[in-house]
Amino acid sequence: MANILVVDDEMGIRELLSEILGDEGHVVQLAENAQQAREARAAARPDLVLLDIWMPDTDGVTLLKEWQRDGMLSMPVIMMSGHATIDTAVEATRIGALNFLEKPIALQKLLKAVQQGLTRTPEAPRPAAPALRVITGESLGNVPANISSNFPSGVSTFESRNFVAPQNPAPVPNNQFANLSFDLPLREARDAFERIYFEYHLHREGGSMTRVAEKTGLERTHLYRKLKQLGVESVKYAKRGE
């Protein structure tokens, strides 16, 4: 049983979701606008939020930004809309939304998304980022052999005592880690990392979108949107019969 907050300005949708989730054994709290949602979140942290995008007072994306800014986005949030564009869905995902459901919402999609949200492991607070260290041939002598042997000369990495090198690491396309910099604005740095991250998994999985979706924990639809937004062409990583 979980405490779920449903935020939607349409009474019919609120009542329908409340009935469905209640039948699943969850405790459902309803809010018809952003202000009621703010008050509910301030009173207690729900286990999951179903948040409509288009509302008359404050839209769901703006509310999501507020929670993220104020450090209150500590619960999974699933966005809902019948009119949102792909750009809106991508923006919500970038801010911190876990999933996106199009209205009318199919029952099985709803239950699957809720289950995924409730079983997601909460993220621990992130410590301040350490300085970026570039490993070169001169500095490899100070790095344990089981780690340094997996990185070509010139590849950037983070110093971490808890790092465990993969047994059979897939090559990083074009050694792009060497181009990462903490001097970039946050959004640009995040985009750069995500681009390398997805190219790595596409390369490793031979372009299989199904396996990449499983590895990254994204729905296939969100994965396609994310790759398009980042400008990553999945087709060039697909295995070709030679």
C-alpha cells in the first residue's frame, strides 16, 4: 500500500484514478490545482505523484520545477497530459519526472507506471562533484592496475575509492570522456554526459533499443525521445551483417 497524490483539474479523471488506485489498495489524496498540490506536498511526502501538465493556475511542469528548485522532488512523479508535445515531455523528464502518460490513460499502462514508480530505489542526496582528473601515461602509476588498465591514455575519470572496473568494458566511442569539463553550464555538461552515456550503451548493445531501454531503465518511447533530443543516431550503432 502506498500514499499517492493525484493532481488534475478534471474531476472525472481525479475520481477515476482514485477509484482505480484505491482498488489496488493504495491511499489516494486528490488535488485539483497546483496550490492544493503544494499544500499536500508541504504537509507530507507522498510515495508517488500523478501530475497533470495543463492546469488553470500553474501548469504541472512549472510545479515540477518548483519542487526541484526547493529540494522537494524526493518522490517519483508521473506526468499526465492529453495535449502535451514531445518537447514538453522531454522537458519534464529532464527536470526529474519519472514517466509520462498520455490521456486517455490505458489501465495497464497506468498500473505498470505506478508499479515502476513505487519500486524505484530512492536516490540518495548527491555529494559535491569532485574535481575532474585526466589520467595520462605519467599518472597511471598512481592508479591501481585493475582500474587503470581499463582506461586508454587521456581518458577522463572521477577519483573514487568505490569504483569497480567492469570485467569486459565496452569501448567508449571516440574517447569522448576526455572532452568533459566541469566549467560547462550544468545543462550543457549534463547533455554532454548523457550523450556519451547513451552512445556507450548503444555501442555495447549493438544498437538494440530494447536492450538499451532495459539497461538504462527507460521506457522505449522515452528512450527514443531522449536520443532525438540529444541528437544521437541509434541506427549507426546497429549491427550489420557483414
